[in-house]
Amino acid sequence: MEQAKKQDSRGVDEEKWVYDSSLDHKGRIPLRASTGAWKASLFIIAIEFSERLSYFGLATSLIIYLTKVMHEDLKTAAKSVNYWSGVTTLMPLLGGFVADAYLGRFSTVLVSSVIYLLGLLVLTMSRVVPALKPCDVGICQNPRRIHDVFFFLAIYLISIGTGGHKPSLESFGADQFDDDHPGERKKKMSFFNWWNFGLCCGLLLGVTIIVYIQDHISWAAADVILTAVMAFTILIFCSGRPFYRFRKPTGSPLTPLLQVLVAAIAKRNLPYPSEPDQLYEVPKSDQAQGRLLFHTEKLKFLDKAAIIEDGQDSAEKQNPWRLATVTKVEEMKLVVNMIPIWLTTLPFGICVAQASTFFIKQGTTLDRKITHDFMIPPASIYALAAIGMIISVTIYDKLLEPFLRQVTGHERGIKVLQRIGIGMIFSVLTMVVAALVERKRLNVVERNPLEGSLSMSVFWLAPQFLIIGIGDGFTLVGLQEYFYDQVPDSMRSLGIALYLSVIGAANFLSSLLITLVDHLTEKGGKSWFGKDLNTSRLDYFYWLLAGMTAGNICIYAFVASRYSYKNVRKTTVAVADCYEGDHIEAMA
């Protein structure tokens, strides 16, 4: 009776306060009713909307600017865009590490947002200050060198800002939901869907309104608007500080992983214990250790780091380079298990890279007139990808997930790796459709070389943009959720950075693939990449990507089927991130 009363009292206490190692803005245990969840997330989504507005307003029109204003050829411009996109999406690995280890997520977002704003200011200067403009009047054949310097300085400052902004902001938003509270855990599943909804709204406005201003008014006017919006949303983000839940940085999240590896190698000759519960673990009562993980049977070599040696005294047990806990060993296993998943998602990222380069450039060769007086800017066709993603995310969150939850019994409806795999199938379909459309466009050019493909509507590109957008709604959202949930709790900013690095590495691979294909096909007589689209064979390149991605899906399916999800140990139940079942007995 007395024990039941204590449990009831504890339940009421946990309902009032948040005991997940987070703190409020005054360094106290957060009050659940007045902090976190959606009341905090709305401030965070606002600044993400602004960042995506700026990023896609610049990224989707970058290839147009490089070819029309800076006079780079198609191949060079595509590689320049891929290099910039690659740096922009790989920088979060550094930003995520700094956030987890030293600055904390809120401070990293604030510092990186200021750097981002500085980049936008420099970009505006390069198009407003007379001495920094490409030329004095109109479009010139040889832009000033000083403009090139300031332009690339600006966009790479934006890359650095994005490096701290993206991983820290998304993980900071997810931190507002308590994993150990059933209601908040369900809201957190929706958070990633609605995060991407807000992201797509920023993208949509970026590739329509901002791109229209660039095309019909001036590049400088668009830059001024983006700079003002970013400055305003930084203020909004700061005003939400009283509602946020903060987590203190815990030092380098890579050090415990290295300690496990060193301890396992040092004790490689020791025999395995007869039972897993003989491995070393700290008691659950030690709150400083955070959430504990169950032991798994895979990668057993690493288990040797948790073997207690005969005669090992308490001082030696305190040496993490000699003895690791089961939880630390399992965290190392989580990171190792992620490597095959990361590698097998790269072909999807290569397909996504084509949407902001060759897909956009295709739009410049087609009829973009809506009325006699209105013509769609080439980059605005990218809005269809955002629409596809918004449709995909909304239908999944409101219809598919609740339905699949009833069918499968899983809180997420289907496993996150299954969701990622579904999106990969859409990427193959995108490349097939893109190849067929490009073949049709080239046929039109062959029949009428003088007019080219201007008789063909730009809306022939709509299916490939819509399909890649739908695929993004499955794979990109799934990757965000996967890398945030499955990394150790101490490196969640780095987890989001790993998701972004898939796209970053894929952009570099796309550039490498273009160079390799160009070299090989040129040896065969004629390169697939000419000086312009009409002398290129992008349809062949799209078929190549479709074949590569289809083959990769088979490898991904094998890897995903053997994957073991994070299995969290709680006082009374284990939560295997809602995959393994909801009521597993806790091991002693």
C-alpha cells in the first residue's frame, strides 16, 4: 500500500516536472506545463523557415547566376553548385560536434545564425555597392574579379552559418520533447513531419517569390529581403528563450567511443563471460549516466571492453580507458551499425542533387510562359518538389501513420528504415521519368534546331519534381528521425549532421560522377556533357543513375533487415524506440 502511494506520488511529480537531464533558462528542472513541446518548437520552426527561405532562394537560382551572370559553362557551373552544396551539407559535422561538446545547441544556433546573417549582408553588398557589382551596366561578358571574390566569400559564409545552424536547430527542436513521457514521445514523432512542413513552406516561398524578384526586379532586392527576414527571425528565436529546455554540453561525444575501442583491444584475449549480466554496468540510480541501454549480441568483440578483470580494484573501474559500461559499448555499436546505412543512402542523395542543377537548367530551355505578360522563373519549377514533399508529409502524418499504427501495432506505423526505403524507390522512378522527358526534349530539338525546345511546356518537368518531392517526404524525413534517434543521446546534434552529410557527400559524388562520365564518354567519341543542354545527353546520365540507385536498393534492403534498433533500459519497461515492443521486462 505504502509502495503504491510512493509510485503514484512519483508519477504525479514526473507529470509536473521534466526529468530528462534538461534545464530551463534559469538552470532549473523544467516545469512541463510551461516549457518545451509545441509551445517552444514554434519559435524554433520560425527561424528554420527563414533559413530555408534564404538557402533555397539562393541555391535553386545559383546555376542560373553562374551561367548567365558569371558566364561559367554548364559542366563547370553544375560542379560549382555541387561543391557549394557539398560543403554546406558537410559543415554540419563540425557544427554538430561543437554544439554537443562545447557550446550547447542554443548558443551554436545563435552564433551560426549571426554568421549566416553576415553572409547575406556580404552577398547584398556584392550586388549593391557599385565597386563590387559584376559590371557597371547590364550583363557583361567578363565580370569583375572583385565581384567573384565577394560573391564566393558570401555564399561560403552562408555555408559556415548553415554548418552550425542546421544540426543544432533541429536537434534543439527535438530536445523540447521528453522521450520518457508517452504523450510527448508521440508529439515528437509528428515534430519531424511538421518540421519538414515548415521547411517546405520556406522552400516554396524561396523558389517562387524570392526567385521571381531575382528574375523580374533584381538580385539585390531579393538579397535585401532575405537579410531582413533572417534578422527578424533571429529576434523571434531569442524571444522564445523562457520556453526552451536546454541540455548542457557534455564534452566530446567521440571520446567515450574511442575509450570503448581502446578497452576492447586491450582486453581482446580475455574470454567472454558465461552470462551478459556479468558485464560491467553502473546502477540505474546513477542519474549522471543518463539513459541506459540493453546488451545486444552483435559486434561481440566490443563487449570485451565491459569485462571486469580478475582482481580489478575500484580505482581501475574508474578508468574509462580500461573498463567501459555496457551502455557505452552499446553506443559504440549504434555508431558502427550506422555506417552501412549511411553508405547505402548516398545514391539517393546523388539523385536529389540533380534537382537543383540539371533539372533547373532544363527549365531554361522550355516554354515558361503562363500568360502573355508572365513567365515562370526557371528556378521556380523547384516549387513542385516542395509541394510534393508537403503532400507526402501531410498524408503520411494524418492518414498513413495512424492507419499503419493500427495494422502493425508500432507507434510509428512502420520502422523508420522502411520509410527511408520507400523514398528510395521514388528516387529511381524520378530518374526514369527525367530520362524519358529529356529524350522527348532532345527529339523536339532535332526536329526544329532553330527554335529548340521552346515549343515544349516547362510543365513536362512537373512529374519528376513532384516524384522526387514525394520521395523526400519519406527518405529525408526518415533520415532525420533515424539519425537523431539512433545516435547516443550525447551526440544528437552530430546525429542530425550525419543526416545532412548524406546529402553533402552525395553532392561531391555527383560532381565526381559527372567528371568520370564526361572523361569516359569523351574517349568514346562524344561526351554526355556538352557546352549546353542541346549538345548533351542527360537522358543517358539519368538512366545510369536509375540503374545505380535500383541496384543499391537491394543492398540497402539487406542491410536494413539486419539492423538492430536502439534498445533503452528503463526502471520498469524497455523502450526499443517503439520498434521491438512496448512492454519488455527490464534486466537486472
